[in-house]
Amino acid sequence: MSISGTFRQMCAVALTALLCGGNVAGAAPPIHSQSGSGETASQPASPLKLRLPILAVMTGVINRASYPIFEAATSGRDLHDDEWLGIGQNAIDLVGAASLITLPGTGQADAAWVADPNWLKLSADMQTASIAVGLAAANKDRAAMTESASRLAQSCQSCHIQFSARLLTAPPN
């Protein structure tokens, strides 16, 4: 199988996980920390810390993944299989990024943002809309993709308006 075929297969598994609520056969077992004696400790390893500002996650993942979704949703043109796959991959990125932005990073405002219940609600809204985009992409459902992309855009704009108007941005050229 080619690298491209393997990548497509991995994306299909990830999209299946979205469709199944995360329950996919062959899922990786929990990660456990290693004790000094080489035995696996009974406690799971501590979660990793977000070692960069939340704004870096927004520009490096969220913006990059959301713009192609918004473009496809507003284009009005028929989408090819590769485009549907790309939308699904971007949705997966957004689902993960929504979790990341609930962790305090190294940015000046990060701790305050993640302590705010409305930040957490808007992050959850973004994740829910992203899951819906992924499901629509998996089903190649144009109407559902357009509607869920609209909900995604609304969650982003609502967050930007409340937390940082300077984050209101236009797509990159």
C-alpha cells in the first residue's frame, strides 16, 4: 500500500471514530508511567502540559484547519473525494485542538481564559461543530457540512468577540 493509501486508511479510521463516538476496535490501551524498576506503575501518566500559548494553537492548527472548511462550505461547487477527505481531516484537527485550548498554555491570558466557564462552553461548541463537520464529510453531505460549518464559524466568532476582538481575522491569502 502506498503512503497516500495508508494515510487515507488512517483518516478513514479517525473518521470512523467520530461516527462511533470514539469507540473503534483496536484502540490503543491507556498509557502508564514507568517506575524506576522497569515495572508499569498502577497510576496513569500525568497529562502533558500545553507548552506553548493557546494563540499558537489557534494560528497553527485552528486557523489552518478551519479556513478550508469555510471555503468549501461557501463555495457552492461540487466537492471531489479528496476534498471531502481533506474536510474530514481538518475536522479531526479541530476536534483535538478544541481540547488543547482548554489547557492553560504559556500565553499571558491563557490561565484566565481556561478558568472562564464561557471559554470552556465555547470550546465545547467548537468541538461539537467540528465533529458534525467530520460526520458530514464522512457522509459527503453538503447540506450538513454547510450547516455545521456555519455553527463552527459562529462558535469561533463568539469566542473572539468575547475574549479578544483582535483575533477576528480574515482567511490567509
